[in-house]
Amino acid sequence: MIDTRSISLFSGAMGLDIGLMRAGIQIEIGQDFDSACIETMRKNGHKGIAGDVRKISSAGMLNACNMVVGEPFLICGGPPCQPFSTAGKRLGINDPRGSLFKEFVRMIDEIRPRFFVMENVKGLMSSILKDEGGISTNTKVLDIILEEFSRLKYKTVYGVLDAVNYGVPQFRERFILIGSRDNEAIFLPAPTHFHIHQNANYRWKTLGETIRDLENVKGDCAEFSENRLKYLRMVPEGGNWRDLPLDVVEQAMGGAYKSGGGKVGFYRRLSYSQPSPTVVTSPVQKATMMCHPIKDRPLSVAEYARIQQFPDDWEIIGTISNKYKQIGNAVPVGLAKAIGETIIAIAANKAEVVVKRTRGTGVHDKIQNAIMVGGA
């Protein structure tokens, strides 16, 4: 029997934690700076430590869950990689060693869990350090992150995973990094859902099958201004600003009309027949509108939560805007569950069937290679 007692940092509304728990990992304690997130944890029966992680000791974290160094199965979290100020070795304003990332590293270094999971925005993969003058250097942020974990003697594997490929009704790409203290054969979770599949259970999940039963149960919901609603009423399901009548487009778009970029989020009305676009921290921002497919309103808080796969009875505490933010910042439960199942399979040494035959396995190798962006 594997002891899966684990620790969560930067826990937010616990989307990552819920998925890991569904996979069989026991989250003993969470942590967050946002008091509303802590209230959400506690309201749903989970223990949470409030406050700045920089002021929380690893010993205090271990004591709170009655464990000792080396005993936790896993530490998980999504540390912000933006620094507060110019970092130690003057490597620039976006050096992750000047950010909360270093506190995540500190906890892993001092607690020594068997595994860790770090998630972040996909842009981290291509981010380049800038010097104090804002000039790009030749150093990648990711290289520094990997160096830090290599220094701790953790084997790592990383990549960008799209949640839609793991049963989540949403296109949402996240950077995922998994680490192993004991040099185990770690890998990223293989996709479980596909754009085309002969079995409906393994096809991408659509917005319609996810939220249609909620369309007449508005509940907590933000509001569009009357000016924006005037134009949104002209947009069909699945459309955006490009579907507005030609004689009103420029007026509706304002200064954005002549700007570059795709602008797909302007006056966007979602489609029931497709997965949702990435859920953002507010559904009413001009460039990232998330209007209901058939109702003249944004997605409600309950619909947001359903898309992120929170349990229907999971209570999000805070103002309406804070609820949207907590849900929008979360890791989708289905993606987190796939990550947890992968780690459990690795720990139990049951992740692979070793065979001599290689004929016919090429399709699976192709799928796996597609998600294995790199490793160390």
C-alpha cells in the first residue's frame, strides 16, 4: 500500500488538488496567500495554511500534517514565476529565482517529497530572461528552472498539455513539470480523449453536454454593459466580432478595430457543439468575452465551475469577481486527475507493460512522443 500523503502549495480553489485526490493521492494540507481561497478550502472540509509562503517554514508545514522530512509522497503547486524585483545575480527582471518559484524550490529542498508537480502558463516554455534594461538575453527561464531542480537531484520531465485531451470540456494548455527524487521512470500522462474517436466516451467533451442543464439556473453571474450587449445580440452562437454587421463593426470594436492580432475574444459567443475556449479570470473583459451560447449574459459562476470540473457541491467563497478568479486560475480537475494517475502508476511500477513485440505499437509511441516535449 502506497502512502500518498501530500502537500499542496499555491492551492487556490483546489482544482489541482481535487483531481489528484480523485486519482488516489491524499492532500493533507493546502496553502494560499488569498484569504478567499483559504475560506474555500476550509468550507469544503480541507485544511489550509493562510499567508505568504515566504513566511511559512517547511517544519511548520510538516508539523501541520504530522509528517517528517522525506515522508510526503508529493508536493504540488503552481508558483508564479514573475519576480517581485530584480533578482540576486542581476539576471534580470523576469528571473524566476527572484519570484515565488524559489519558495516552491525551497519547500521541495527542505521537505524532500518523493515526487513534485509544478504547473504554470505555457508561455514559460519560451520565455527569455531580460536584463535590467529590458534587453533579452540568451538564457531561457525554463533552463534556470530545470537547473534548480537538477541541483536538488530531482529527475524531471515536462511539457505543455492541453486539458481537452484529458476529458476536460475546454481547450486549456498548461505547462506541467513532474519531478522524481528517486530517479523513477517518470513520464507525462498519455491523452485519454481525442478529436476523432469511434467511442463517444473518448471524444472531446463539448460545452453543451457540460452546461446545458444550467442555462436557466443563472445563480451568481457577472453582467455585460448595455453597450456590449447591444452588439452581442447580433452575434450568432459560435461567432465573434467578425460576425457583426459591416456597418457597426468599427464602432463596436473602437480602437481595437485597426489593431493587429486575431481578436477572437471580442464579442465572443460560445458554441454548445465545441469544447469551451480557455476559461479566464473574468468572462466580461473586452478582449476575452465569454458570452453564453444562447443567453444574453456571460457564463455564470456555476457554469465556469462545471467547465473546470469542480464538483457541483464545491462551494467557492468570495465576491462574484473573486469566485470567477478562483475558478479561472484553477487547474482543470480532469487534467489533474490524469497527472495523479500517472504518478500513482509510476510509484506502483505499473505504468508499462514490457513486451518483446514492437509491431503495432508505433501509434502509441507517436502519441507519447507528441507530449514528451523534453526531460532532464
